[in-house]
Amino acid sequence: MSRYFIRRVLQAIPLLIGITIIIFVMLQMTPGGPLAVGENPAGRGRVTEEDLQRLRNQYGLNDPMYVQYLNWLGDLAQGDLGTSFNTGLPVLRMIGERLPTTLLVMGLAFALTLMLSIPIGILAAVRRYSFFDYFTTSFSFLGIAIPSFWFAIMLIYLFSFQLGWLPSVGLTDPRADHEGFSGLWDRVTHLIMPVSVLALTSTANVTRYVRAAMLDVISQDYVRTARAKGLREQMVIWVHALKNAAIPIVTVLALELPDLFIGAVIVESVFAIAGMGRLFIESANLRDYPVLMGVLTIAAALVIFFNLLADLLYGALDPRVRY
């Protein structure tokens, strides 16, 4: 196991470098740039050519693309993601201020997905072709088809504007007392709608895979043998069947994390949450390349890490898997 883990980590390093190269090249090829406002003829009255040249030299924009990337990679090896073109702050500091918020929303959405999708998918497989199965299948397709931004706007319209039950923006009310139970309740009420929107598509998608995996397993001979031995149905389903159906489920759950991050970009924009997603949108509008590189690099590293974690779980779930 340890040799496999070390080997996978060593394989992840060139993979991450390859991803950063692709991201860097694509950002450099996008129209405009961090100095696009000053280079535009409409902005030449406010910024002189000497100012533009000084900024290009300061940010290294006059260097060839490969030199810029190697400089960025060298800083990354030292734990430095660069400095924001827009704010002048270290990118690592800006991300460090936003990342906990995004991880909180994503973590709660992921936990909600697990609590809903696994029991619903199992029950739909056990009660195949029943009303509950048809209902959950319809819900899954509906959840996948509904755009996240539209669902978020509908929730805000219903629960904030019409009913007045939940706050529509942010994670805290600056006018509220943030100590004790009142502060906790204020945070909970702000999280209900963003987490629900983020978990909708994820729950719908995972439920379909859980149902399909369980349907494939419960028809196997060893499940019929377990029932023939007189084991309780709960023991047969939750121990014998679920454990053998867990590998494709774990794979899907690992792949859901990038989707949750993409969903966080939309959710944080709609609900005005100061997280990684909103930082990404703001930086994209300003062509703030160092921040964009930092956000996308951390997102890629998280995807690689959780896929590695899923591979390690395979051995614990299925004794036939050997490293």
C-alpha cells in the first residue's frame, strides 16, 4: 500500500505540471489581458505608454510565454503563487481567505449528497419498478436538467422575497449578534439555500449511479445465497450488497467534487458569497492571471487528491483489489 501511494503521488506531480501548462497557455491565448484597459484607445488618456511599459516589465509580460511559465513554476515550488495584478496582494493570501468558505459550502453539500443519494438509490433498486423507483428516477432527471442559477433564483424569490424565511445573500448578517446560538443560527439560515442548490444536481446524479450499481449486485448469486442462509434483508442489502457496489459509487463521488467546485462558482455569484468561486469570476473579469492560475491549480490539486483517495479506498472495499 505504501509503495502504491508513493508511486501515485510521484505520478501526480507531472500530471499537475501538465495541467498547469495547459491552463497557463489557455489564459495567455485569451483575448485582452491585465493591461487591456490601458491599451485600449479609450483608456490612453488616463495611462501613458511609459506607464504601460513599466507595468509590463514589472509583471514580466514582455518575457516569452515559456519564461513566464518557468518563473511562475519556480515560485510555485517555493510555495508562492504570485501577486495579484489587481490588488497587489499575494495570491496565496487571497485564496486562503476565500478557500475555507468554499470548502464549508462544498463539504456540507457533499455530506447532504451522501445522506440523500445512497439511501434513496438503494431503496429505489430494492423496490425496482415501484412508484418510489419511478418517482426518484424522475427526480434525478429533473435535478440534472434544472440549471443551478435558475434554481437558486427561484429559491431566493420564494423563501426570501415571498415568505421572508431565509436571507438571500452572504453567509452572515453584519447587523446580527454573532455570538452563541444566535450567531450559529444566523450562519445556518444563510447556508440552507446555497447548500441545497449545490447538492441538487449532485444528489440527482449520484442517486442514479447508486441505483444502477445496486441493481447489478442484488441479482448476483452470493446475494441470493445470503438470503437463502436466512440473513435479515437489512444485513443482505447494507453489508453484502452495498459493500460490493461501493467501488463504482466511490468513483462517481470522487468525480462529483470537480462538479461541486464548478457549481460553487455559480452559487457564490448568485448568493454573493465571498468564496473561491466568486474570486474566480472577479479575477476572470479583470484578467487577473496570477489569481486565476492559483485558483485553477488548487482546484486541479484537489481533484487529483480525491481521485487518489478513491483509489486507496478500493482496496478497503474490495479484497480482490491489490496494489
